[in-house]
Amino acid sequence: MMTKANGKAALCAAFLLLAGLADAFAGMIGVSPLRVDFDGTQNSGVVRVFNTGDTDMSMQVDARSWVQAEDGSDEYDSTSEVIAVPPIFSIAPGESQVVRVGLVGGQRPDRELAHRLFLTELPKPTFDPLGGQLRMRLIVSLPIFTAPAAVPANPGLEIVGTSMADGVLRARFRNPGNTHIRVQEVAALEASGDIAQRSDAAAYLLPGATRDYYFDTGGGEKSISRLVAVTDAVGTVEYEVVTP
């Protein structure tokens, strides 16, 4: 089943969603590395999961396909292209578990494929005589990228449209390349060069995908003339803002 998360929620999932209060912090994990890359010569990888807490932990592993909707929100679905073993395991305090991740078939696409590896803490059986105790679970999500058969090319990061409504500037960015771009931040600048506003946390923009960024102009008090995007793949790029 397809699931969808907005950009900010997806970013949180990309790293670590820590669980609530009190005994929830007894279960903590570390993960290394924080992403997996398949490049044609390397179609398998290892992720090591560490239990840094003080109680036993049980985890479930699930690999899912990863695409992005028109506004940049992330969508996940079940997949048979990537496998991860073991699918369920337990770790004692201070110990670690190796998770082996593999690309099925070793296919080399024309455009980079994206998946995510979800590590989800399984709930412990508990007895609460008072009832109603809330305990959230740890969830870690790691990106998995399969390099394209063609030489990776990222011609840049495009703005494909801007609009203004109710004092909010919307800018839609597009990745025209065949590999992902990680946008660290987008800053909106006034004509004076002062920064009017910065975007929220960093996010991936998958090949061919678009993502919307929103900037509050304070009811028109701030005149935004330029946008500056800081990325990993194409450096820092600057755009003139043109709105109807």
C-alpha cells in the first residue's frame, strides 16, 4: 500500500524519530552508515544497528520503493527490488546487529532508483495498571540509491514556477538530472540582499521530481527578489523571482 508523508515529516523519518518520555528513552539505537549506494559493481551493502540503550530491543526491517509527488512529498510502497535480512531481530544492550541489504537482479536503470530502508522498533509487552500510558516507537529511515547505467548528470536545479497568494511566495523547484540532489536550504532574499526567510530543513529531490518551497512575505511587507538554493550536487544556485 502506498503511503505519503509531507516534506517535513519525511525528513524527520529520514533520520531518527525518537520515542516519547520516561521509559521510551530506554530504547535508543545508532545506525551506520546513514545511506546505502548501489553502483553496478556493488549491489549489496551492510548496515550495522547498535543498541545504545539499557534494555533489549527488537526491530523490524522493511525496504520500500521511494518516489515523490508533484509537490515534493514522499511516497513509499512495497518493493521486490531490494531485500534486507534479517527481517526481524533483537539486540541486547551494548550489542549490534548486521543488516544485509541487496539489490535484486542487479538492474541498471536509465535514471537513478530510490528506495528507503525502514528500521522500526517492535513494541514490548507491558502491563500498565493505570492504563493509558503512551509509548512511541523508534523509527529510522535510510535512503538507498541505485546509480543509473548512464554517466550521472545533474545539469542543475530549475525553478519551474513561482506564485504569490495571501502574502506567501510559492517556488517550485525541479531536478532535471538523472540522480538525486540534496537541497540543504533555500533562502529568500530582499532587494537589499538581506535574508527575508530560510526554508525548513534539508530534503532530497529525486530525479525528475519537483518540490514546493513557501516563504511568508509578511503580508507584502517584504519584497523578495531572489532565491538562493544550497545543494550538495550542483553547489549554490541563485534565481531571480518573477511573480505575476
